[in-house]
Amino acid sequence: MSSLDSGYYQVFPTSYLVMRFTDTLPIPSAEALAHSEQLKAIIGQEIQAQGGQISFHHFMQMALYEPGLGYYVAGLHKIGATGDFVTAPEISALFSQCIAHQCAQILSELPNSSILELGAGSGRMAAEILLGLEQQECLPEHYFILDLSPDLQTRQWTTINQYAPHLLHKVQWLTSLPTEPLRGVMLGNEVLDAMPVELFTVNKQGIVSVQVSVADDQFAFTDGQTKAAEYIQTLLPTDLALPYTSEFNPALAAWIHSLAEHLETGAILLIDYGYERSDYYHPERSQGTLLCHYQHRVHNHPLIYPGLQDLTASVDFTAVAEAGVDAGLQLAGYTTQAAFLAGCGLEDLFLAALNQQPQASYQLAQQIRTLSLPSEMGERFKVIALTKEFTTPLLGFRLGDRQHRL
């Protein structure tokens, strides 16, 4: 590994510290770097066309989703040991088996119902959920996967064909929400954190938008005006020490409304890392939650290597709940990942796996720790459920519902 060029500086707004790159990050291959330079040129052209700067939201949208080049839509291996990050379904099949238990409860009460997974990653969760539902004799009519990436669709097909080839006929890939309203479950694991966010800074002059410009042939942060100042003010506590930087998801409400419109009856289940609003915009969280993932290293330099690294922000679950209620949905549950998995029978599933694989006891125990411990994924990851014309209390929230904290 080589460190980044020690002479390269990133230009931040006055509210930021000028940050020198001292992280030790792997240098991309020549092929990957050429890919990134292509995207960098397109973003640079867009900045020029927009008068010299674009919002960070616009930059993040292009870095992640620019057709053919963005991080999530280009042919890059993103998930797993050879990628940039690992998700819960990759850590343990027990995670997906718990999700299958929750899905089974809903599907069993809704005849001829289906599952729609939003952004299915490697396809591992889809395969394990289908196998779990098969064991419970509760297979869905269809298992829809909505994913815009042709590369990931191919990988998902390969994964499901490897683990559950006899159930592949249940799976149908989509690039937009189904035309017919869905009966059943809409499911998203680590989807919200991949939605582009707006960055803002509060300083003595007020609330300013963080923009992206070009300086010395490199992307740089600059200050700009924001039309969302009044909305941002409603998010923040009054006792902030300035400067204070954070973010919000401007597309969240419309996205939730779209899901609600396409759900006839059933539940929307979203799992992600994040906080309630009072914690998200806590005075001590003065640098926000935006992070970058590159080859299993987490760092805070979002403007480098566009198209090669994941950019994510934690989820404001209060905003998710508000958007759901505004869309006519019912808030049916909110809790930690640890409590949700426990409510869905994680302990029994662990013991069953242990009986089948006694030689794997250490690995299974490690998986449980990673999924459940507060210092790992157990507390940082949350689960929220929004329902429509479905009033049965959901299994995953029976051991502790935190709706009151939203």
C-alpha cells in the first residue's frame, strides 16, 4: 500500500479544517484510475456547465450513479472480501433467516403476496430468504429485485443460482417499481445510506450549502447559498457550537411516498445504520455522518477517486418515520438490529445451525457477536417498519420497540 500524495490538499469551506491527506489508502490500478478519470472529467464538465460549482448532492449522485461509470452502476466488485465493504447477509446466513421469519409472518396473512427487495447487493440475502421461506412452506408468489446495476443483477442471478437454483424461477428483476401495486413485503437492507445527501454548514453568517468546485484540477469544497435553510433550521437543536456541519436527504420523502403508492397492503421493512433525529443532529456530532468506503478502509475524503469508492451517510430515522406517516403509512415498529433479530428467533436459529455444524461453533458465535453486539452492528444498525392496511403486530419488534424515541 502507498499513501496518498502528501502534497495534495483539499479545500474546504471556512467552517472546515483544511485537511491534509494522511490516510494510508491503496493506490488504484491503472485501469481503475482511468475509469475514475473518465467520471472525474464528466463531473468537471457538469461543474463548468453549472457556472463553476454544483451541490454536494449533485456530486454524490454522479459519483455513485452516473450511467456506466458511477460506483453503484459500473462493473466493480463492491461487496465482500474483495470489495469495499461487507453487509450483514455476507457475514451470516442467520441474518437473512431472521428476515425470512418476519417476511413469513406477513406473507402468511396475505394470500398471493410477494416480496420486493430494493437493491439486493450480491443476492445472498435473496437466496437465503427464499430458502428460509421454503422451509416454512411460505414461499412468495414472486421475489422481485429492483436494481439498476446490470453488473449486480448478473451477480445476483449467479448467487441465487448457486445457493437456491430450484427457486430461481421465483425471482424477477426490475429497474423500476412494479406497475401493479404490491401485496406483501418491500425490503431494503442498507439502501437508504446510499442515497445522495445535501451537506450544509451552520456558521455565524447562517446556514450555507456545501458545494463542489474545481481548484488546481482537483475537486474542492466551497460555500454556496441553500434554499433549504428554513427546513434545516427545524432539524437542529438551538445549542450548537459553531461551526457545525451535517447533512440531510432531500429525496427521502418522495422516495417513501413512491413506495407507499406502489404498496397495496403489507409492510416496508428498512434496515440501515443511523440515529433518531435528536442523536443525528446532536451538538457533539459537529462533523456530520458522511463517510467513504474504499477497499475495507473508512475515511473522510469524499472528493477523491469518484466512481471507485462508496459514499454513505447515516439515516435520520425520524425523517423516515415522518415521511411514512405523511404518505399514509402506519409506523409499525422501530428498534435496534440486535432486538429485531432476537425477536425474529436468532437464538433458535443459532442453536439449530450449531446442531447441524458443531465444528463451526466458533464461526457461528463470531457471526452472532458481529450482528448483535452494541460495539459491532447490534446498536448502530436500526430496523423500521411502515405498514399499509396491515395491523398485526410484527414479530421483530416484540422484544423492544423504540418508536417513542423518534
